[in-house]
Amino acid sequence: MSEHRTGQAQRQRRKTRRRFIQSVGIAGAAGLAGCAGSNRDAATGGDDESAESDNSSTGDTTAQSTDSVPMTDRTFVTATTNVPKDMQFNPYGQKYPERAALALFENLLYVNEATSTFMPGILESWDIGDEMVTLSVRDGFHWHNGDAVTAEDVAFKLKLEIHDGAAIGNIVEAQDVSVPDDSTVELGLKRAVADEVFLYSLKPIALDTPRSEFQEFLDAYENDGEAPGLTEKTLDEPIGTGPFKFVHARNQELVADKFEDHPDAGQINFARFNWNYLQSNQKQWQALRTDNVDGLDNIFTPENISESYGDHVREIQMPANWGMGVMFNHEHEHYSQQNVKQAIQYVIDREKLAQTAGGKMHVPVEVPCGLPGNFDGSYKEWLGDSLSGFNKYEPNTEKAAALLEDAGFSKQDGTWTDENGKTLEFPFKIPSGWNDWTAGGQSIVQDLNDFGIEASLNPSQSYFDDIYSGQKYVVAGLGWPDGKLYPYFSLNKLLNGFRSTTILKFPRSAEVPPIGEPDGETRTVEFEAELEELAGLTGDAAKQKTQELAWVVNQHLPMAPLMEKVDQAWLTTDDWNTVTQDDEDAIVDWPPYYLPREGKLTAKPE
Amino acid sequence: MRVVWNDARARIGAVLVLGFVVMGVVGPALVAEPRVGQAPLLVGPFQGGIVGGRWYELTSTSLFGVSVPWVALHWPLGTDNVGRGILEQIVHATPRMLTMIASAGLFVTVLGTSIGALAGYSGGRIDQLLSTVIDIVMTLPGLPLLLILVALLEPKNPVVLGVVLSLQGWAGMARAIRSQVLTIRSTSYVEAAQAMGLSTPTIVGKEIVPNIMPFVMINMVNAMRGVIFASVGLYFLGLLPFSEVVNWGVMLQLAYSNGGLLTVDAAHWLLVPMVAIILLSMGLILFAQGMDRVFNPRVRARHAKTTGDSEETESTETPTRAVSMEGNL
């Protein structure tokens, strides 16, 4: 349920980005050292091609060469938390069903989130150079109205995304998107970028905007610089590009039939995809327990519930590169103070918190520095030798008390109050219905209350409205990393992106001492420039810059990073052949949608 | 007191209410404070069996320097998903529940009775004015108003919460009391009292209030019950903020949202607060019905007669027995 909302956040971010970019102007020369990556990249692109053909042989025994699976009449039933009837298949509007869309539309590429391996989607291969990126479109894709998918369609979508303020717009200008032939798109780069930065910026993009419906908006962007009608555009019926074609959306169900003109159609041996409207976690757990669904894309499930499932229910755990952190509203008189934020980070016992929220699904953040990778310790590679200089914020109420006293707070009747006699409160707002966070939130609130901060837990049903429109919060829980292992994205989110500027209201620059010397001479870090620089760096230079920016997060704590979680996807094996989480294709968002494309989720004969 | 005690309903009701009061007053001192991570997660109730289980342990404790045998309890009713004891949560939420209930009951009763009685007894302009106010309050849409108030005030103090949740309750009661007083005011015995020149406070106190008391009691109890359900409902829907388990509704909400309905090992977490809510509201209702006998003059008169009778039989019985004993000799 939680991941679902990050998509919403992303859309919000895009909208704001658009404005943001206009004000930034064009930063021409930034990347200096990113040259070395290009050839390796060409190789990666090539590898992906062969990886794709390898898939059928690397899959486990239940897989599946193209013609070995006899067709069945089965329907794969899963759940959606969006009311199907209200779904809108305009990706720029509200109520776009992020997850169901993965079956109806084809993404440009897919990512294994455990290893950051990129896999082909609409794009068959890519070649990333210093000044130019060449994308090859895979043959055989069709729109659901029968038209073939061409490079023009991809270019059209990319231009629309750039104009709409997507992340790719930071790297490519709309006028630098060109189509030399039917299967090639060329992008001129503003500056050199790391491969991961470029490819991840393509990740959220699906081919979901047929030119027949959306041409007017691109025209509007090109002529007037804005397309105000785009968010309100409605489509009666989506024209998709994915392996399943929309049939109908009613109050309780969304139905899509297999689309034969999809290049992977041969891998799919079931006729239908069906989404039941199951709005809460409880309903989805119940549905899986009673065999009313065949799989769920991603839902937090406590151990006592998962143990009650039958043996035929298979869990696929995926690193989320995402987890709970505390957002501080930097316009608040208390939480704009570095000392107060550091004190909070010292007081919260992250180990206990992760245990309370569900020990197997959460790990505590070891070093709060804005880098994900606490499950496998991969953040340590990025920090290298500088790791020892970072503050680990091990629970220590004495240090916290000293920090607060330094900031002019004093403890009166067991409660911390500031110089003006105002109590230090911690009204912790979280989205209602997120079970793991509600449990964890109680642990946080208890730690803070014991310490003398007036803390309360407010699970809110209007959470996302409150946070995104108007920033009505003092402290709130939301994911601190960006869902990607590559550190640039999380650092950008915390120090420079929409989250930082608009929601946290974090300053645009900060005074930072040298790594490991909190009392040393400070230098001014301008976040925007430094993150733009990081985007273009590779190798040791990227590592160096990552450490510097992670140190800023470690000292200034735009958010307090607390935990990282694993996502839990569920598939049933009584009627379905499928793979385990050891298969690398299983760790792609999300198994019920990606595995069928690879022939790794097939129906058993009836 | 005996009048009350003779009635089975009142007896059960009184025991239940008294039990909750004792639990609220001394319970928190006896039972450990519920804390996150104090015990293993989702332990079942009476772990290891009711007899010989691991949930209790015979130890000794020192009381005024003397060692006395003692029973130490280890999460007798099990724990929740963050390792807090269920019994511990129930007990520690009780004082707040009782405070909230009492403040709501008091608020509704005092305001409802005084405004209703004043309107009914004085009549005329005052009656018209007060009735209008009552009508307005009654016709305000209750639930939306409540949701808005709760969102605005975010009440954490149980007294405030009790008053907010029963903000509209007094109007219905005042309306009913007014009509009761109107009827009683024109009865012959009130007119007689007026004719005798008794003062208004005396008439209200001696003639009118006793007659409406059962009515007041049952209304008060209804208001209390209402506020239990309202608070539980609002906590259950997640509309009220909480920092710890302050209300049995919080427990229900957490239990439900963590699959209390789905698996047996979380069922106790859902059932225990439910039972507590049922017992308390049942206790209140039974008690109020029993109190009917105390206040209702006619029932009281009949009771006084029967109790008098029984005393007589007892006294006549003794000599008889003495006689028969003599016979035996």
C-alpha cells in the first residue's frame, strides 16, 4: 500500500518540477568526469539484449520456452486499491492506477531493484555517450488499436515528459529529441550523466500516451510553453501498449484481456487479468487467505497473517530501497533547528523501532546519512573510509539532552520547553492504514515521551492532501530514500528535489564542516549545483561527492532516516507456475506484472 | 441501600460499575504500565493453559516489611503486535475512560435537567426561549458537527473529549425533562403545595425532582453509554489522535487493522476490549434500572412495604422456632 503512494508523490513532484526548471535556467557545463562510462554502457546495452534471450534458459524448471505452454482460459485475479470505475488512464491526471497500468502499458525499461540491473521494455538497447544517447526501439510492439509502436511514439512521449517536468528534463531538452529512423531515438544531452542517473530517469516512463489523444498537448507545450488542459484530459478507454488490453472498469473490478499483438504474448498462456477493488490491507489479506486472488503486487503482511496462508501462497521479498523517516517542517520554530533534529535522531531507538514495525520486513538505518542499502550494507561501499567519521546516532538521551540545552531548551516538570516556555511537541502524522508504521510510530512516540518531548501519533486519512497541498504538518512519517539503490536519487530527494524544497522547506544551502570534524571550519554547500554535479560524475569522483553530500545529510538531517523495508509480493502456486525470489526477474516491479512477460508466471492446465 | 440490593439487576450492575471504578482507581498501581516491547509479540491469553500455565507465578512480596505470598502475572490476557500486555492496556485505559464517561454524564445531566426543568416549570417567555435553543441544538447534524469539532480541537484530555462527544446529548434530555415537568407541574399535589404557599425551590426539590429522577438517571446512563461508543468509534476510525493506548477504541482499531479478525492468534486482542466495553455499558444500564426503585416513589413505597413485611415475618419466626425447640425438649 505504501509504495503505491510514492507514485502519487512522483506525479506531484513532476508538476512542481516544471515550474522549478523554468526558474533554474539551463545549466550548460556541469559534468566533467563522466566520460569513462560511455563504452561500458554500450556494452551494458548489449548485455541486456543477450540477457533477455537468456531469460528462458536461466528461469527455473517451470519455465517455458515460447511454445511449450498450452493456452488456458484462466484469469489471473489480483487486487487494486483504486476504485476501478474512477480510474483515469491519463498519466498526468489524478487517479492513474500506477500498478494496474503496468499490465496495460509497456514501460520503456525495467529495473531489478536488488542489483540495479536494467532490462529492456519498449527499448531494446541503449548507448549512453557524453553528448548523445541512442535508444533502440524493440520491434513488434503494437498499440491496442492495432498501430505499430515506432520511434516517433517514444520521442513523442519523451518530449511530453520533458515538458511536464519529469526527471529526464534535467538531462535532455525537448528540442534535442530526434528520430533518425523508425526504430531509433537520439537524445542530445545537456551534460554528461552517470548511466544510472539517465536510465533511472527513464524508469517511470511507460508508453501510455497515444499521439491521437495527446498530440494537442505537446503542440500546446511547443507553442505556448504550457498545456493547462493536460491534467484534466480524460480517456473513455485507454489505448495501451502492454500485454493486456482494457475490457472494462466497473465499481468493483477492472478487467483486461490478453493482447495477441504484443511481442511477449507467446509467453503468456492465460486469457485474462482481473483486478478486484480491495481497498484496505485487511481486505487483501483476507482475499489471499480465502483464495479469492491469485497474487498481490505489494502489501505489508505481518508474520502472524502470512503464517496463516496456505503452503501454496509464495512470498517474493524485494528490497524497497525505501523506508520510514521523520520529515521535519523546516518552517517550524523548533524543527528548523539542527540541534532539535539531531536530538530527535538520538532519542529514537531505531533497533527497537524496526523490531516493533515487523522485524523481518524492516531493518534499522545504521548510519543516518541518506544512503539506502541497509539490508546488504552496500551504503558502506559508497562511504568508504569516511564511514568512521559519520555520526551513527546510537540511542543516547544524554547527548540529546545536551543538544537541547545548547539550543536553549530546559526541562520543566519533565517536559522540554524552549526559552519562551513553549513545550517541544512531536505530533507525528502518518498515513492511516499503514500497519507497520502505526506499530512503529507507537515505539517512536514512547521513546520521545520518555525523554520528555510531548509526542503523539496521528494516523491521518487526509495525509497526502495535508502534506502535498499546503504542508500542514509539524513532523510526519514518510519514506526517506527514493526507491533506488543508486545514492544520487535519495540525496537529491533530501537536499534538492521537490521533497526538500517544497515539503520539507529545507534551506537551499548549508554550512558544513569537514567530514568527521563537526567542529571544524565550515564551507557553504549549494545543494542544487552540487547535486547537478553529482549527476554527471562516475567512479571515484561520484563516490567522493556522494560522501560529501551524505555528510551534509548526516549533520543537517533534512529528514531523520529510521528504517528500510522489504516489499512483499505474493503469488499462488496451486493454479500457477512461477519462480521464487532467487530469480532475478522476480525482483522487478511487480512480479504479477513483469513475470508473465518473461514467461515466468504461467497458468497450469485446467 | 437495601432497596437497591434486593434487585438482581441493580446488584449485578452495581458490582460491574464498582468493579470498573476499582480497576480505574487502584488498577494502574497494581498492574504494570503497558510499554512497547515489554513482552514477546502476540502472546496468547493464559499462555500455557489456565491451570499451570506460564502466565502466573507464585512469588512473595514484602508488605510493610513482612514477606507475604503473592501471585505475579505475566501478560495473563496475552500481548499485542508491539509486545504490550492486553490486560495492562485495558487497566491503564480505564481511568481515562471513566473520567470521560463521568464528565459526559455530568455535563449532559446538569445541563439537560436544569434547562429542561427551568423551561418546563417557569413556562411563558423563558420556556419559549429555552425551547428554541433546545430545538436548534437538537437539529444540528450531529455526526458532521462532531467530526469537525474533533478535527479542530484534537482533544486529548478525557474531560474535554467527554464534553465534546456529548455536546448535543443534553438537548434531547432537556426536551424530555421539560415535558415531564410540564405534566407534573399541573398535577393536583403540586397545585396543593403551591396553594399551601411552599417556596418554589421546596416544590421543585420535594415534589418534582423525585418524580423525574428515574428519567434523569436512565438518560445520564444513556449519555455515558453513548460517549463510550462515540469515543470507541472515533478512535476506531482513526479520527482522534493518541500517543498511547488511552481508550479501548484504540485497542480495537489496532487489533482490527492488524488482522484481529483474520487469525486466531490476534483474536484475543480484539475480544478483550470488546468484552470490557460490553460489561461496562451493561453495568451502567442495569445499575440505572435498579436505581429506578430508589427514586420512583410508587415503587419505593411498595418496596418499603415488602421489606417491612419481611422484617415482620422474621421477627414472628423467631418465637415460633423457640416454641418448637421447646417442644422438642
